[in-house]
Amino acid sequence: MALLRRALAAIGIAGIVAAVLRLRGSGGVPPQAGGWRELSGPDLR
Amino acid sequence: MGTTALVCGAGAVGARAARHLIADESFDSILVADANRKRGAAVAAALGPRAVAVDEPVVEDADLVVVATPSGKQVDLVRHAVAAGRHVVSVADSVPTVQRLLDLDAEAHERGVVVAVGAGFSPGLSCLLACHAASEFDSVEEVHVSKHGTGGPACARQHHAALRSTGLDWRDHAWRRRAPGSGRELSFFPDPIGGADCYRASLPDALLLVPNFPGVERVTARLAATRRDRLTASLPMLRRPHTEGRIGGLRVEVRGRQGSNHQTTVLGAVDRPAVAAGTVAGQVARWIATGQVTHRGALGLAGLVEPLPFLRELARSGVRAAVFEGA
């Protein structure tokens, strides 16, 4: 019984850690310079 | 004798495609078919006397078929249209459907018809932006597509399903299966979207792009998703999808060689995905009807149309691309 409880607790903790790792953080650094310009005129010739 | 187009699906994308076609003199009449007959009739009535609502999509009654039904319902209809010798424009955006439509290539060739596969926002406009960016390079090494937002409800459901299905990346000249929700990357879309975390998902863009760039080493596609999207990806959709979708964006990064230099070009677009997808599909249909598409077979837009004149015409219709400069 104790073994089963420990196994369930381990699975629960692993699940919580996995969920936190999956949901937190960000995938990179924003660009420090530059910007978007609409393609027009000469760009589309 | 004029041209008749059959538009199957009168949802957010199909209605826009039909509107684009009716505005053009190349089509004498537009037949509108939708599983929801009331909606089909309402769209046809709004388009004017040249549009007629039909109860069932009879492909033999038209010269060209625009398929804007949910991806899962497209294959049989497209197969039937090809067998009847009709050109097809499909806005399919799921990997299995795109794969099965591309498999019709030999039959479409044999019958001398075009099947434009993935002629929407992404895939579709994404493929055109990749081709346009690639035209600056002597050789293309990598193409990375990121997509933000959804069109109508069917597109939103597909977005939800894509986040729980295995993705396909092209890497080192081979297909690699990728876990959905992995590979987080912060992508910057044109304003007003800005930065959004994007993840691997079951997206068909790479399938359509790879054949057009022989020798390319990496082609990937990612989807912008929130934490809630990822956490609930394996559950049914918790909220009813937005009927028209909201603002969406595309970011296409192409890396390659110019002479001995490595260069990167980033193009993007921002629009309501359903509006942009309908405009792209309508314009492809018009190009096919007016003989501006000479290829035959089943393929994506990257191999079907000249990107520059197509993008120029799209810009006149209000779907504008942008370039990221000065990084």
C-alpha cells in the first residue's frame, strides 16, 4: 500500500513539474532593432 | 460561352471567395453549395443575380470548383471533380487532406486539370511569400513559416486539432516527425500582432513547399498558441469558435545564399485569415479560368503561380505583404 502511495505521489509530482515546464517561459528574445515595412511599388515590380 | 464556378462551402472563407469571383467578369455565374442550405441561399442572394444557390454540389455543372468546406470533407469531392475533368481550388489546411489531394497529381495531369492544393492563408499566402523571398537567393537553405490566428469555425477546429497531432519538419533532406507543442519559438508578426510564442503542430506548409525548393535543408511550420491552447489541446474545444475569426498574421523566414554570402529575408502579412484565404482562393480560381495558370496536376501555390504578379494583384485586393527590415 505504501509503495502504491509513493508511486502515485511520484507520478503526480512528475506531472506537475512537466506541466509547469510546458507552460512557463518564452521562446526567445525580441528583436532589438528593425521593423516591418509594407511591400509596395518597387518591391512588387 | 462563359465560365461557371461552383463554390462548395459558404462559410467565412467560401463566402469571401465567391464574392471575389462575382466581382470578376471572367465568371458568368457562381453556384453556391453549402451543407447549411439556408446559409448557402443567403450568401447567393447577397452576391446578386449571377449567383445561384444549389442544394447539392454537382461538379459537372461547373467549369471550376472552389472547395471551401472543412478539410475532412474535401477529398471525395475533389476526386469526383478531377474525374469529371474540372479544375479545383482547395483551401485544405490539414496534413492528411493535403497529402491525399497531392496524391491526385497523376490523375489530374492525365485529365489536363489543375488542383490548387492549400490555396488559402496558410498554406497558400505563406507559400507565395516563401517563393517571393526565395527569388532573391541563388540557393535556398531554409524556410520557416509561422502562423497566428484562425479564420472561421472550421479553421479554428483545425488549429485546435493541429496542436495535438504530430508535426512534419523537413530536415537534412528527410521528413522528421515532431511532437506537437514542442519547439517553442518567439516569432514577431507585423503590427498589431507583434510577438507570439509559436510551436510545432500538424501543419501542411512544409509538404507543399519542399517540392518547390530542391536541395533545401530545413522547412518548418509553427503555430502561435497560448498556454491555454496548449494545455487544452487534447480536450474538446472548451469554447465555441469565433464565427468570422479575428486578426491573424503570417511570418515567413527564408535563409539562403547570394553568391558567397548567407542572407535571411523575412516577409509577413497581417489580415483576417478568412478574408485573406477567400481572396487568395478566388484569385487562384480567376487565374485558372483566364489561362494564367499553365501547370497541370495537383500542387501547392508555390509551384502553380508566379509569386510577384500574384502578390501585386493581391495587394490591389487589399491583402498586403510586409518585409522585416533593419535587424
